[in-house]
Amino acid sequence: MTSATALALASGLGFGLSLIVAIGAQNAFLLRQGLLREHVLAVVAVCALSDAVLIAAGVAGLGSLLDAAPWLVDVMRIGGAIFLLCYAALAARRAWRPSAMSTGTGTAGTPWRPVVTTALALTWLNPHVYLDTLVLLGSVATTHEDDRWWFGAGAMIASVVWFTALGYGARLLRPVFSRPGAWRMLDALIAVVMVTIAITLVRGLMVS
């Protein structure tokens, strides 16, 4: 591995972390599943594999498709905003009327299909994901020329590391979430995050 290749790999790792280490719809959902210890591996796999596909598409230069079809971004904004508002309503309902929850059993109280479907929706219905990976990350990758795929590999590694750490590291917060009030605060925070993202999507639609 040459110094340029190592630099591209490290740059991709750092850039990838800068994009995903933030409170967002995807991270909030994964954190909650990690605390519940429900289908964590499945959600981590969905998030990481989805990121890998999008990163590869961005490095390959597919971001130009969004420039050629700006209406597609608008459609994604509308669909994403509607979905996020629905999910925010469910989170707000949980915060208002919390049900008994346990973070210590490790059993799966919810079937895996709706959990995986929600993880897919939070990933693929969010236009910010496409703008971050196809456009932003893809444009930065081109600056590494022949080593751009090493840059992409670094970003993919960042996704795997972050999502794994968040999903399985959430168990460290289990003592905090042994109190029902902590669950109410988490669901309230998730509702606020979802509504905030939905508002930004609608704003983007109005100014575009």
C-alpha cells in the first residue's frame, strides 16, 4: 500500500465518520434498538450495507443523476418528510404513554420484519443520505483520482465501525434506562429529531 493509498483510506475513514456521527433518524433508531436489544445485528447490517451501496454509487459518479433529475430529490423529500412525521408521532405517543420496557432480557419482543423495514425506510427515504453520499462524498472522492476507491473503502469501514459501536455499545447505557422516565425522554428526543429533519426536508423543497 502506497502512501497515497493509505492517505485516501484514512481520509475516507475520517470523512465517513464526520457524516454519520451525528444525531439523526438512523442513529436514533439504532440506539433505541440497541437499548432494547432487539434485532441489533439486523439493523446494523441494514445501515452498514445500505451505506456501502450508496458510497460505492457516489464514488462511481452516480451523483450526476441527481443533477440531471432534480425532481427526484423533491419526490424523496416529500416521501421522507411524511414518513418521518409518522414515526415522530409514534415516538411522541410512546413518550406520552410509555409502556413497560426492559433492557436486560435480550429477548426480541418485536418481529424482525417491521424493525428491518423501518431501518430501510429511515435510510432510503432520507434525501440527506443521497446528498451526503452520492454528491458530497462522491465529489470528495474524485480528488483522490486513482485512489478514490480506497477513499470509498475508508468511508465504508467508518460506517461499519460506527453502527456496530452504536448498536452494541448502547448496552452501556442500560443502567440509565432502567428508569421509565429515561425512556420517555429518549422517545421525546427521537420525536423532536424526526420532526426537525422533516422540517428541513420541507424547507429544502420550498427553496429548491
